[in-house]
Amino acid sequence: MIVARLNERLEVEGKTDIAVDTVGAGKGEIVIVTTGSAGRRAGTLQNSVVDASIVGIVDTVETDGQVEV
Amino acid sequence: MIVARLNERLEVEGKTDIAVDTVGAGKGEIVIVTTGSAGRRAGTLQNSVVDASIVGIVDTVETDGQVEV
Amino acid sequence: MIVARLNERLEVEGKTDIAVDTVGAGKGEIVIVTTGSAGRRAGTLQNSVVDASIVGIVDTVETDGQVEV
Amino acid sequence: MIVARLNERLEVEGKTDIAVDTVGAGKGEIVIVTTGSAGRRAGTLQNSVVDASIVGIVDTVETDGQVEV
Amino acid sequence: MIVARLNERLEVEGKTDIAVDTVGAGKGEIVIVTTGSAGRRAGTLQNSVVDASIVGIVDTVETDGQVEV
């Protein structure tokens, strides 16, 4: 799945990456991506070649007391 | 918890990230974030999918003999 | 093999890298590259000094419902 | 300890970081910093949450046959 | 040894780094550098604090069928 990095205002920054979806995220959802060796600790990826996994779906982001999602 | 990278003058640089708080940091505090496999060595995160943890709260920063915080 | 990073519109971004090809990718094909310790989990590279491997060839990329390749 | 990245002409580049000093480096000295899991191989940091350590102090830098320090 | 990152046209990009030479590379040679935990798999570096090693010397680079070195 293609993921794009967001900044703290939830705007898309330039960089995109490929991550394995372990939680069933839909298109356009805000997700948490874990990288490096941690990416293989999600689900059943222990011995895979994965270096990035989607491990959570974000419901709400609060910045300076203001809920943005 | 959303963390922003600071430079040596404690100004916010562009990049923000998500880190697990293992020390009970408050909003707006300056913290030390450890990344990669080290992020799973904090607290009880050993087998988690975490790739970044807040492991300390900064009391004082001294640059060129000048205390900034 | 020299690989170049693509963005979500499949345009070449600036950075190139060297990766071991474990799947027999041809010149000009779009591939998936895994980095870090995951790079050594591909094929027979377990004890090698590899830090990046080509682990897949991309057939189709779909962005916002639009097939690009 | 706060460390700043230098380029090959020993000029400070933008990025600064925090590293554990394992060799007793003084303020203003040029040091070698190791990052990632290697940072925990210095001194007694094996089970710590450290992701960057100062592991050496640089005496001399020679670029194109010219000694700069 | 100080190494500089090259792009696909073998031009020097901005970033330089320090790497342990395990193959006896000479000054000005084009080398392959492996980083992260892979850097400790070269030669006898297994338990060292190394995070980047020179693991090969490049004889020929071919881009789009054109030999550049």
C-alpha cells in the first residue's frame, strides 16, 4: 500500500513509501506506519523482508488542544 | 504522542513524528526521543511494533556555556 | 544494481542507491526495495553485508483509482 | 551531549543530534558518532535505550593530502 | 575513511560520512558502502561499534548501456 508522510497539520509532505497493511486500512485513512526492524513485529511478518508496516488507524489527532480529525 | 525535532537553539525544525511516551511527558515539554530498535528497549515495549519512544524529559540545555532552558 | 526512488506519480526523485537483485529484475522495471536488516532476509543473503535488496517487481500501481502502470 | 554533523571541510551542517559520550569528549572537539544499534555496543550501553554514541575523538582529518585538523 | 555519496552520474552529492575500510580502498576510488547493522558483518567487525563499512571497490558502472567508469 502506498503511504504518504503527513506533517502535524495533516498536510501531505513530499515523501511517499510502500508499507504492508496489517490492520485493513482503507484508502485515504490516516495510519501509523512503523519502520525498520519494528515493521516485522506486526502480525505474521516475523520472517518476511518487510521494512515498513501499517500498524494502526488514527481516529483523532489533537494539536495544541484543537482536534483536527 | 506527536513530537517535533528541535535544532540546537531549540527552534522547531520541519519534521514531526509519532513516538510512544514512556516517561509521562506533558504537552510542550522538551523530550529525548530514541528511534529504531532502541525504541523498543524502553519500559515494557520489548515485543511491540514501536520504532520511536520518548525516554527522557530535558531540564536544561546548555550551548556554548549559555543555559537555554 | 542501481535503483532510483520514485514518488507516487512514478517520477524519479533525486536519490539513487545500490541494491542486490534477488528476483531477476530487468533494466527499467519498477521494483520494491527493502532496506536495513530486512534486506538480508531476501534469498540467501542472511549472513551477507547487504543493506538493500530488490524483493519484488511491480506490475500495477493504482493511485486514487487510476492505474498508472 | 549535543553533536552537530560536519561536512568534509569540517563546516557545521544544519543537523544536530543528541549522543551519549562514552569517551570523555570535551566541548568543541571533533568526534566520531555511531548510530542505530551500533550505538549500544559502546562501553556499558548494551541494554540501554541509546541510539547514538560518541565513540572516538578525532585528532587529524586529511582531505586530498591536506591536513585540516 | 571519509566517503562521499555519488549520484547515478557519479557526481558527488553533498553528504559525506565516515566508514571503516575493510577492503583496502585507495583515495579517490569508487566504493560500495553498507550501513546500519550490515556494516558490522564485514571482516572482523562483528562486535565493534561500526555503523558503516566499505565492502567493495567498483570497477565499472553502466547506466543505460553506457559505461561510465
